[in-house]
Amino acid sequence: MALEIQPLHQFTIERLIPLHIGRLDISYTNSALFMTIAVVLITALMLLGTRRAALVPGRWQSVAEMMYEFVADMVDTNAGHGARDFFPFVFTLFLFILFSNLLGLIPYSFTVTSHIIVTFALAAAVFIGVTIVGIVKHGWHFLRLFVPEGVPFILLFLLVPIELLSYFIRPFTLSIRLFANMLAGHTMLAIFGGFAAGVGFLAFFPLAINIALVGLELLVALLQAYVFAILTCLYLSDALHLH
Amino acid sequence: MVRAVPAISVGMSGIALPDMSESGPPDPLARLGERLDRARARRDGQPAAEPGNSADLQRGVGLGFRTGIEFVVAIIVAIGLGWAIDRAAGTRPWGMIVLFFLGVGAGMLSVYRAVAGIRMPVGSRPLDKLDSGRKAKDAWDDEA
């Protein structure tokens, strides 16, 4: 009985519609497909939720309003005043990651956020955006962010590189956190799913574990979207208010 | 959720005990009041078990997820950067060594920051030496 478990097979990128511009491969892949689905679902949810806005919200309006308020509250609490301008960005980011994560939990679907290139692109957008915001708002003063106050001059030679390093590490931690969580969770699900295949009635045990794991993954999916958004808010707060 | 548990357990024991035989059926409302008082007293007696509000909980969970990866990634990225510098400048192995230690420093710093105060940005500054922008923000934070 050959148990063939390929837990990483689910992350394969497949070209659905091959497209090439010169030597550039811009094929429409399954990853792109699920990004499209996420965007369409988010748009549909928001349009449905705001189409017939009533004082007493209906179901769709409730969901849309809850999400709006959740993110608005997050931006207000964590990024401080003056951060409301960036609410649309954080809201979009949060919903995109949330929907990608949740869509990935559907069997036979594809988890966009389990690819580091996707999460890194998102994190890099946040990083570059936040840096630009800081420079635009504070000019050269922005560099003060890297100089700890109340430190002996000599120590600055050590501390400024550390501060710089810890600033430039942000996009990596941001992207790796999301990617690693999704990758690990889905691999684990696939492994236990693989155990269940071809072991007869014993399949009950791996399946029971899988049920628990799906619950855990649901939590992780929500939590990671939340963490990504909240860290974006904190970085924005740094750039907006310096210290 | 956590708060409700002691109240329920007290209620259960109250039902299980044969109170009825002592002095006829007492007023059920009075008994309920007694039990509530006991439950409240018990709850107040252990303030440590008091759950924070959901925002605090969310922040705590987020914090936990943040610190773990932060430390490791800081070191890995620093080593990678050192390796790249060495490759470009031909200074092997010094760039990697120096940046490894800097990476450890940066990792510890970010973990410390995440634990000591989640809003402490890059470059820690004592709270009383803040410029006007941050002051307004803090006041605003306090009322939230």
C-alpha cells in the first residue's frame, strides 16, 4: 500500500491562460484566478452591503458595516489621528488578505497568501508606501526615526545600524509571518488528509485531527489578516508621528 | 465567557444541595440573590482571572504572533545582507559576522519593543519627551 502524500502539490502554480509578452511570462494562473475571485467577492459584498443602505441594516449591510467599523476602529486605535486618510488602503489590504486566506480553506482551492512572492509584494507596498508617507510628511526629519534619544554619542555608531536594520527587516517579517502561517497550516492539512487515504476505518483518526485543524486554520486565516493590517497601522503610526 | 463560569458552578452546587429540607422552601428570588452575591464575591476575590476586554486580547494574540518570527527573521535577513555585502565587496567573512551580531541586536530590540510597548516605534524615546504630534496622539489613545 503506497501512501503517496504530496502535501506541497496544492501550492503548484498552473498556467490557465498562457500569455507572453516578449520573454515576459504574464500567464493567467490559478493564483491570479483566486486573486480575481477574492477581489470580485469583496466588491460584490461591499456593493451588496451598500446598495440599499437602511437605518436598520439588513444582513449584507450588517456584514459590510461590521468590517468597516472593525478596520476603522483598528486604524484609529493603532495609527492615531491623521491616519484616517489611509483607511481605504488598510481596509483593502485587510479584506484582500482575509478573503484570500478564507478562500484557501475551501478544498481544492488555491491559497494565494501561501506564496511568499504575493505576501512580499503586499508587504513591500506597505513598506515603500509608509516610508514615502514619512518622508513626505517630515522631510529629512524622518531620519530621526533611526536615532534613539538620550543615548551616548559613541553608542550611536552601534545603535543606528541596528535601528536601520530593524526598520528594513519589516517587509520581511511582515511577509514571512503571513506566508509561513498559511503554508504550514495548509501543508499540515494535506499531510493528515493524505494519512486518511488508504488506511480503511483507521481514517477516522487523521480525519478527526483534520477537523480540528480546519478550525485552527480558520482562526489563523482571520488572525493573520488582522495582524497584517494592525502592523500596517503601527508602521503608519511610526511614519506619521515619528516618536 | 470566563466570568460566567463561577456563577454557573455555584448555581449548580446550590441546586444539588438539599437546601429545601432545612426550613421549608425559601424565596427563590432571595436564594438567587444570595447565590449571585456569593458568585460576585468569589469573582472579586480573584482579580487576576479578570479577562481583559476583547481589544486587549486581540492585541495580545497579535503580539504573540509578531514576536516569534521577528527575532528569527531579523537574524536571517541580517546574515543574508552580510553575505551579499561580502560577495559584492569581497570582504568575506567580515560583513556576515558583523551583520550577524547586528541582526541579533535588531531581533532582540524588536522583540523587546513588541513586549515592552507595542506602540514604541523604531528608536525608543521616553514618553515624556515627545513632540506635539505624539502628545496629541497619546491623549487621543487614552480616551479610546
